Amino acid sequence: MLDHIFNASTSRRTAIGCLALPVALTTLARSTMAQAPDTSVLDDTSFHIRTFARLGSTLETGKTGYVLYKGKAFAVDGIGAQLPIYGIEGLAAIKLDIQSDGTVRFLFSEAAIYTDLASGEPLETWKNPYSEEVVPVWHQRNGPVNFAMSSKPSNKVGAFETVEAKPAGFRLPWIIDGDMAMYAQDTTSNRPNPIKPDKHPQYSVGETLYISEHTQYSVKTADLFDKTQPTLNFFAALQSLKPWHPWMKMGRRPGRVFTRMISKKAVGLQDLTKPVQAYVEKNLAQYVVAPATWTGEYIDAYRLYKEYLERS
């Protein structure tokens, strides 16, 4: 009898389990389908432009997005070892102006402070490791910087161009890996140097500025494809290779500045370290406020330093 009861009970449990299995599989399938992102949007240029906008700022009308970055710079002369020359910490303020045709206008300003490698304090002077001359530091500032991105085929991002030109339009080369999404992008800029070597030989690297910037971004896959989120949190690694800064007084000496940084979304000035925040508030506060209106101007640090030289 006990065997009969046990077998009957087992049979009932087995039957119930068999009946429940299709329900469980159906529920799992529905859940999986609900979670699967619509990756077809990766073929849409407007998706990439709006994603780029969400990374830097917010789609909310009239609001400003902030990006924080921090790292270290090295002097690279192609002969000796790379020399660590300063720390860097900066904040970018970006506002968006979205047009009726989907074009996104970026209104951008930023301040970046060169810091002592040991203390993190803003530098007042800097000793040239090659000439041993001590020079005053002119901290980086850009703005107002205005540039627009539209669905027209282009590989331009402001004054830069992406290395991988895409005839179909601007693309961020996203790699989807489970719950994380990543992309890496390389951009270059070869543009006239406003600081002319004949007028300012100590401060000019030549007639042309050769710059490259390299970025690697990581975001949550769900956030990337969530159209209801106006902004997009990220963690990023940034690298750049730029000419000597004018204030270094390197002239045409062979070499460049290599900078590597980490970056993320910020709330505002309060995300800077205390010494850097205090310096920015006192000296460069206007550069951590996004431009209020579109002017079409692209005023970078080189143009601002030229104006500084002409006033001096």
C-alpha cells in the first residue's frame, strides 16, 4: 500500500510538473523577449546622434549636462622616456538645442586645470623639463564651442573627424556584450594654428595643429536602448596626443603631449576635488557654464591664448 501511495503521489507530482513546464517556459520566453533590446536602431543615424547627445548632456530642454574627467599628461619627444609632467582635472558643461529636423546643436564650454602630480593642487608655474625654464601656467579653457550634428552623411564631430568614415552617416561603433555596451572611437583634427610662428615663435608649434583623441565608453545595455532616459551615464577612458601647449614655450621643439584620463557623468562643480573646484570658481567660472544661445562660434584654447598674448 505504501508503494501504491508513493507511486500515485509521484505520478501526480510528475503530471503537475509536466503541465507547469510549458507555462514556465512561456513566461521565461516572454521575459526574455521583453528584455531583448531592439538593435535595429543601430542602423539609424539619428539614434547615434541622440545617443552621443545623451552621453555628453541631457535631452531635457534647457538643462545642462556635465562631464568630469581626470588624469595625467606626459611629454613625449620621440628620443627619451616619456616624462610625467602634470595632472589634469576638468569639467565640461554642455547644453543641447534640438531642431525640428532632428539636427542636434551642441553648446559647450569647459575648464581643465593642470595640477601638481603629488599634491593635486592647481599649478601656478611649471618647470620645462628640457630647458629648465620656469613658466607661468595658463589653464585650459574652451568656449563657447558650437557644433551641430545631423543625419546627413558625415564623419565630423565639431573640429574633429572620425577615422572610420561612414558614408551612411555618423555612427558610434557599439559592441553589445550582455548587459554592457561599449564603443571605441578615434578622431583627428588638422587645423590652422591661430598662434603664428612668425609672430610668436616661442609659443607656436607651427602653422598647423595636429591633434588626435581616442575614447572608449561603457554603458549599461538597457540604458543605451531605453528611449525614455534623456541622459546616459557612462564610464570612459580617454587619450589624446596634442602639440605642446603654447604656454610651455616649446616653440618648434620635436615632441607632443600625451594625456590619458578617466571620465564619467557629473552633477556639477561639486564633483571636482576641493582645490580644483576653488580655483575654477575663482578664476574660470564662466567656462563651466554652458553657452546660453547658439552663435555658431568655435572658440578653443588656442584662439583664447592668442588673444591673451595680444593683450599682454
